[in-house]
Amino acid sequence: MAKLERTLSGNFDQILSRIESGILNGSVSATLEDSSDFMSGDARCSVRVFERYSYSGGNRVSMSVTLFQNGNGPVCLSAITAGGSQATFFKINTLGEEAFLDKLTEIL
């Protein structure tokens, strides 16, 4: 597993749109597996789960991206990748997970 957490400034919807289009257009095999959006008062939360094929690992890797904003405060981002290992009892070859997270870092 690899994780990225950032505090961002800017428009929530524009950041979310940039992430979605950047991930989906950044890899031929990338897909948006599911999404969820919540609002409560002035707080917003959006969750996106992406998946793509990892050539280095020979398997599919997922990335969960969560954006949260309370009122006009900063946009908080948490992204976690998983699924890049081929071992049964311990993690080896997590290059695919890290590469997927690197793509998000480029977009941001």
C-alpha cells in the first residue's frame, strides 16, 4: 500500500474533475470503478475508486481518492493504493501501487 495526503486550495469541483480526467486519460487501462458523494451542512466529501493494469506487477492496482472540504476551508485529499503485490503472505513488487500514486501527484 502507498498513501498520499495533501491539503489543497482551490475549487472542490475543479480539483475533483481534474483528478478524474487526469487519471482516466493518463492510462489506457484506467477505469473509474465507483464513486460516492456526501454533503452535510457546509461539509462535502467525495470518494473515487480507480483501477488500472500494472505492467510491472502483471496485475490490477486500485486507488481510492477521498476529497473533503468543510465550508470554505481547504480541500483535504487522501489517496491510498492497493493490490500491487503478487505474494501470498507478504508484500513484494509494489511498484505498480507507487506508480499509480505518482500519476496522481503529477495531476495535483
